[in-house]
Amino acid sequence: MLSKKALSARLGRRGAIALAMAAVVTTSVGGCGLLGGDESSSSGGSGNLEKSKIKVAVMSTIDLAPLRLAQDGGYFKNEGLEVEAIEAGTGQISLTKLISGEVDIAYASYTPFFIAMSKNTADIKLVADASSAGPKSTMLVTLPTSSVKSVSDLAGKKIGITAPNTVSDTLSKSVMKDHGVDTSKVQWVPIQLPNIGAALKNGDIDAGFLTEPFITQTAKQAGTVPVVDTATGATQDFPTAGYGSLGKFVSENPKTVAAFQRAMQKATRDAADRSKIEPLLVKYARIDQDTAALTTLLTFQSTLDPRRIQRVPDLLLQMGAIPTKIDVGPMIAAQATS
């Protein structure tokens, strides 16, 4: 396990500065003024939404920081909307809850949404963006003692990913292809992100995909080191996750969807302030304050840009994950303006 000093040295000047800042960042949401937010400036919404209480499938990832800010800060309440977060272990589980009707909106990486569309499993409408992969926010990692020292060494190895046809799978294969590595001879091992460190130590895998905050957390706990930043080459600033719903819900609840979008747009803008986000990582991503301060945040997004999101199905088609081209435009629900 790495000490704070050793970890800061590994992560560089930025990590050291962030660690120093951790001492002065409050660990309570109330201390940041998030609870209650700016409700005094709003009448609490128009009250004429088709559905004033909705369920959203979520996971314990940092991409959801704006949604948590919208919950704790009263952004949804200001729109006359109550959002109940329903835990889902993976993006596929989140999608399954959406299709079954257990939730109204699902957060997931974009990959399951497009694969569901390609199989005619569901009529997916994208209602809000969530994140894109920023520098060093998604990586393939290993242990210092591993024979894997570079991307080229990954050929024929066992690599941990969350599941096939997920963003972890897509980003890993893309960056390996960029470096001329034959991914067909790799043994892909499904492992949840919090368990990558243990799997490496046990020799179950030679390398594993991680996103933040697990990159920082696993480096502290297991001493992992980066092999390659997967948000490079063809996947630089790649759209990673968003919020989807079913076409029927979107068409029957346009005001409700617009209220959700406006709240998320405001929360995403305010999420640029790390002092508002780090306490939410501690509370909802279940990491300690030091890890929250060192974590490299993904790029938070909200309003959907069809040209940007089109990169996802285009890459999936190129990699053979979907059989035919998907046009993102018709999948994007009308975007509200805040």
C-alpha cells in the first residue's frame, strides 16, 4: 500500500497540490452549501409536470457527481421534480431496469444503449449526456512486478474488464489497436472495478481497466501503475456515459424530461467547482477524502451533441460490436434550455 507521500510523488505535482488541498476541503455536503442549494431563488418548479417523481438507475461512479449535486443541492426540487436513485451494479443492469419498467431513466455507458438499439431490444432515447474520458481518467493498469511494461506487452495476456461490449472493453481494445496489438488473442476477464487490484495481486489477470476514482484508490491500496491512458488516440475525449430512457416515456412526459435536463445542465455547470464535487465523491462513490482530492475527474457533460455522440456507434461498428451503422440523431430527445 502506498503512503500519501509516495502516491503524490507517483502522480506528480498536481497530485501533491491536490493532497495538500484535501486538508482544507470539507467532508460534509452541508459544509459546501449543497443541501438546500439556491432554492430561495426558485418557486420550486411549475408543478405541472406529467410525472413529478421519477426513478433513475445509478452506479457508484464519479460521472454521477452532477446528478448527486442536483439531488442534494435542490436543483431537481427547483424544477418541481423528485428523483429517486436506484442502485445498479453495471450499465447492463441499469439498462435492464429501464427496459423492465423499474426505472424511468437509466445512467450507463453509451455502449449498452447502442447495442440494445442494434438488436431492437428497446427503443432508446438519450435524454442527457454525462461524461467523456479526460486525460488519465481511464487507464489500463498493472503491478510494478508484472511483465507488462507497455501496451505491446498486452498481446496474449489476461485483461480485466467490467464486461464484454462495455466502455471498458471498447476503450481498451481501441487503444490496443492504435498500438498494433491483436486483441483477438487477449483473454478478457470480467471483473468489477473495485476488484481489479486483488485480481492483479492474485495473478488472475495481467492487467486491468480502471476509471476514476478506482485508478487512484487501487494505486493507494495495491500499488498499481499505469500501462496506458485509454483516452488517447482514437478515443481521446471519447463520450463515455449518459442517461437514456424509452421512447414511450419521453413522448408521454416531455415536461418531465425537460425538467430533468434543465436541472442536470445547471448541476453540470456548477460541477466545475471541485469544492462542490469532492464531498459528493466521499458520500456517494464511497472513497476517502484523500482519494477524492487526488482523483482525476472525467469531463462532465450534459447537453447531447449528436456529432460527438456519433463517435460511439461508429467505433462499435468498426470493432464489430454492432452489425450496422446507427444514426445517433433520431435517438436524441429534444434538449431543454436552462
